[in-house]
Amino acid sequence: MPLFLCVDCGGSKTSVVLADSTGNPVSRALGGSSNYSYLGLTPFIAVVKETVEEALRACDPAVLAVELPGLEVKDPTESILPPPAGRPYFAAAWLGISGCDSAGAIATLTPPLEALLGVRPRVANDTHLLAAPMALYSDVTGAIAVVAGTGGIVVSFREPTQRKDVPTVSGSANAADALGLEELGRVGGWGWILGDEGGGFHVGREAIRQVLEEADRASVEEQPAQVNGGSVGKPWGLKGRLLQRFGITDIYELLTIVHLPDPPAAGSASKTDPNPVLLPREKRLSSLSPLVFAAAFEDRDPLALNVLKTTSGALVDQICVLLRPEGDGGKARTIRASESILCLGGSLSGLDTYRGLMLDALGERGHVFKHVQVVDDAAAVGAKALAVASRAQNA
């Protein structure tokens, strides 16, 4: 039986997982950036083709002999895709694509991807992959997918109220069509200039803002507060760690550092010269999040903890836009937490401490989810969901 393909197309890497009929991953591959809005159509298709072919080549020959007996991968330079007519390699395919934010983008991407893969894929924004666990639970009717990494975005889903038959090149339906995910609402995901609430950039920006606000308030006191920088070589607290990070002694020097223009590519920071001032402006701030967590949970600095409560609270505000009260009422396209799964992705949501702040704040507002799942391998979860949907479809 053909394999199930899931591709997580991100801004930094492309992750491909092939799964068998049980949903068990049988091969993986990583490729370069595949943000559609950054690359454009032709380079995007090229990255997907290269990475999927690499996954097919990496598959155990014994597995291929069972799942795809007609496929022989010998020459590593030989093109494998598209598959021969009438002999598809994939039972179903799902691509979650960063930079794919509109119906027009989906309409543009679907035909060339179908021609490449030999089966009509499910094409959506990469946040949709985070909601894949919804298909694995029979006791939920909705899902909230939350990305809290460098950036942040929140998207809600429910079981589809109706399905539409869409003509395909191959002429047949597949498990991707049966996968029950209907997008309801979206909040955030505007990028670091306009938003990215709750993500690493927001954490770094909020840390500098709160340190500067504290210094501003202290400036009108009789004896302005002194920064506790800790012992030599071992800074304490948010202010001390920020001073050491940028090699400064005056907290107001942060204003100059934050607003310096991006360095030329030749002068950017590297492993041999990790000067944070040489980072692009966005990275200068987003790279501060580990420092803030250390100050909050190792140093027990109340200021750093307040930063994380502020940023996680902003993300909770966005989640609450998509939720309705547990009783009657609420907007038509909102869902109840008690009937839904909260799917979390991104480096920050994988941290127990940050996730705990979010869940505590949600609970205080009366929103307790039926299930909470951290999705650290979205492509694998997506491939498994395809296999589960296929079994349900054929039952």
C-alpha cells in the first residue's frame, strides 16, 4: 500500500515524514527553508521535490519492497518524482506551508504539488499541522493550535460541517480529503514588526521595555536604584544578565543597541564572533528569551517572571478570542475549551514553565481544555493523522 506523506514547510527548514498504513514513520528527511511567501512558487516546489525524494531514498529497501514494490532507488542522482502514471507512491499527502495564508495561495500551490506527488494533497498553513492530534481523539470536536516559538500565532478548528468534492488530477479521493479540520478563526501571526505576541521576540522586547520602565520610575527617586549585577562573571537577575549580554554598564545603552540598523551580511554574528550587536535587529531581541527564563526561574527575579507573565498573558488573550464561555452564548465560530484539544508548538510552548503560565491564566478565565498536547514533531503527527483518517474512511 502506498505511503502517507506529511511535509512541514517552515521558514528555517523543511521536514518530511513518510508513514505506513499504521501511522508508523518509516522514513524522514530534512531540507532547506520552504516559506512560500519568501521563495515563490518555482523554488518552493524544488525544495519540496528534493526533500521528499531524499525521504524516499532514505527509506529501508525492505519497507519499500512491501509498501512500494515497483519503486527501486539505485542512482542517487535519478529523479524519483513525479511517480509513474497510475502507480502513486502516496496514499495521501498533507503539506503545512509557512507563508501560505490565503485561499489564493492554496489554489496556486495545489495543482503543481498534485502533479509532483501524483495525489491531490491537503495544502494549508503550517499551523494546521499542529491541530492534527484532533483527528486522534474521538472525544473532542475542536482544536486550538498555538505557535509560541520565535513568533506567535493562534488558530482554531472544528470538525467540518460539510465536505466539498474537488476535482483532482488523479480523479480519486484520499485520506487528506477525509481529515476533519475546518479552520474557524485566526489571531496574530503578523510578524515581528506588527505583533508575534507570546513568542521569543515578544519576550525579548518586553524584557527590555520593563527594565527601562523600572529605570524611568527610579529616576525620580531621591537615590536612584542601583542595578544588582551579581558577582563578577555571574550576573544575577534580568538587569544584570542584560548588561552582561551586551557588554554595557548603563541600562540606557540598550536604547542604542536595540535601534542600531541591521549589520551587513559580511559583518553578522557567527559562532567565532557571537557579538549580539552584530545580529539582525529581530534576532537581537528574540535571542534574549533564554536569558529571561534563566533570570525568572534560576535567579527567581520577580521582574523577569513578570515579563513572562505579560507575554504568555498576551498569547492567552489571543486564545480567548477564539473561545466561547462554557455555558450558553458565544460567537458562532468560537469553540468551548472543554470540548477541544489545545495543540502547542514552538520552542517556548515546549517549556513546562511557560506552558504552565499559559494554562494557569486560561484556567483563571474559566477555560480548561479536554486535552493539551505539545507537538514537537508536527510532520510525524500529521502523517499519523492521515493514516488514521484513511482507516476510518475505509472502515
